[in-house]
Amino acid sequence: YPLKRILALLTGYDGGTLAELRGIYAWLACLCKEEAATLIRRDPLGLVLYGDASILSASGKRMLIDSLRDLAIKNPGFRVENWSAEPFGALASPDMVPAFAKILSDPAEHPQLLGCVLDAIVHGTPLPDLGDGLITIVRDNVRLEGARVSALDA
């Protein structure tokens, strides 16, 4: 029940994180491993932008990616107000190569999620095992130009 009390202070009537408290919420989500699943799903973008996603376990990062996908489906313009790319680099780690490779190889993947993953690759730890998937995107004339350019940068 302590989590419910904390969430009552950090979220609005609709369950969304209050803008002024997003940083506190993000750090709470990163540090409270036992409650991470609940917290990550509520504000995945806030966690990336204001927390430190690099300290999440591989399963926590995969959950964060899945939550970003859900957010992209519900709200395709979710990054319009804050297009910071650098914080996504915290998601790039060797344990994320399989998850990233799957996203890169799926032409039906949501373009906004693909953008998040490409930003993670560009700004994170080098992941040379993803090179072939990135080249495939660069050469894919069906993909959006922005994704192709980001894949080339990565």
C-alpha cells in the first residue's frame, strides 16, 4: 500500500504523472525494482527522459520498450513535445541486442518505437551485432526517410 500512497501524490486524477513530478516518478521507477513493472507501464517516456534506464535489468528494459510501443500505438505523437534523443542511449546495452534486432527486422513495427530504438543505438553503447539490421533499414525504400537516415547514423 505504500506505493498507492506515493502514486496518489505523484499522479493526477487520470493516473498520469504530474508534469512537475515526472523526474521524481522516473527515479522511483528506476530504483524500486519490486514495483518497476507497475511504474514503467504508467510513464515509460518519463522514465527514459528523466530517470536512468541504464540501471534497469534486461527484463525491465524490455518492459520499457514494450510500454513505449503501447504508448506509440495510443499516441503516435508522444515525442512531439520532447524530442530529446540522447536519453534513449541508456537503453542500449549488449543484453538488449536480441530485442533491438527483432524491432529492426520487423517492417511492420511502429515507426515511433523504431525511432526510439534507433535513438538508443545512436546515443548508447556501441552494439556492432546490429549492423546488418541497420544496413537493411538504410537500403529499404519502403521505410520512412527519417528511419533510414537514423539507421545510417547508428
